[in-house]
Amino acid sequence: MHSNSIRGSIHVKIAEDRQALGVAAALATAETIRHLLATQPTVNMVFAAAPSQNEFLISLNRHPLDWDRINAFHMDEYIGLTAGAPQSFGFYLKAHLFDLHLFRQVHLLNGTAPDVQAECQRYAALLEACPTDIVCMGIGENNHIAFNDPPVANFRDPDRVKIVTLDPECRQQQVNDGCFPSLADVPQQALTLTIPSLLAARYIFAMVPGERKANAIFHTFNSPITESYPSTILRTHSAVELFLDCDSSKLIQP
């Protein structure tokens, strides 16, 4: 690691590069999983699906964990993609994690459900039945967490899961990440866990590499805690570990 510090309530770890970030984040997450499993029968986890998570998930897969005691969820999904589309977040997580281990249960959001409002209610009931222990997330270029973009973010959202219209900057990020060839190809709506659902986790690990995230990290620490910068709400949580690399951390003071 390059440096470790505490900024407010957030533990910040800055790695030399994306690979080192992934290794450090996976180690911290695996240690927390083992700590929880020492005193409880299962662990409930929510995972993000994005290129920013690649190195973290590759490293996490190398840890010998009791995967069959983990209930897995994911935090968002596009609406309207064809079944099995490679851009689907469920597809990504199955390929990078869920199909590589025997989990206790894997609960996928279905963005192709005929009634997406009913799908929100179904997934909310699963989250209610399995209170979240750990969230593994990223932060978007527009400071979104999950698909809670500034126009739709609500720190006091009454729902656990909701339908959102994606902000153009968020949709452009999907193109920047190489997930879609053009903005017109990116779905305009998605299902997402709400901000209160994410903050309900006992532990939050956020993996945010890359120069395009530098402004978002700057705002996370320096802007008012407001829905205009959704990730600022992480400053109110008591157990957040934020993993950065030299590129994403370049606008914050060491």
C-alpha cells in the first residue's frame, strides 16, 4: 500500500496501482468475512458489477473462504437488455464470481422481468429477510453509488429497491468503460438498491481506481453531504473502507 489514513469516518487506503488496490481490498474483505463467520452461521453480501471491480474480484476469488455460507446479492441491473446480454450486471458477476464458487444462495435482480415494479418488491423482500453484512461497491464518475445518480438519489428513500432513469453522465461512463459501443446503446432505465439499502450494511468496502474517478473522490470528501454528490453519504457510515490508486486519489491531500 502507498498510504493509509482516516478521513472523517472513512478509512482510506491508497495503492500504487489497480492490481495492488485489488489485492488489498480483497484481503480486507476476506478478513471481515472470516471474522463474521466466526460468530454467525452465514454472511449476506452485496456486490457491484463494473470494470472497477475486476482486480478486486480476481483477488477475492483466490481466498479460501466458506463460500457455501455466503448469501450473495448484487446492487443494480439494467432494464430491457436481452436475456444473457454480456452487459448485464448479473452476467458479469456470474462470470467473475458467482459461477466460480458454491455459494449458499445467489439472488439476481431480473431486469427482463415482465413487471419490474414487482421485481423491486421481490428483491426488497429478500434483502429484508437477509440483512446485509457487507457491501462491496464502486463510486461513479458522477458520484453515484449503485445506480443512485444525482437526479434520483434520495438519502431518505422509503424503498429498498427502485426503478430509476439513468443520468446521461452515468450512461456515458458505461461507454467510457467499454461496456457499450455508444450512448444510444446504453439502456435508459435500471433497477437499483437505494441508498438506505446500501448504508444498512454493517461494513462497506469501496473500490475506486482510475483517473476518471479523481473528481468523484475529491467531491466525496470535500463537497457538502448532499444528493448532488451521492457518495458523500459514505461519510456518515461508521465502517467504510475506501480503496484508491494513485490516479483516483490525485486530487485529495495525503
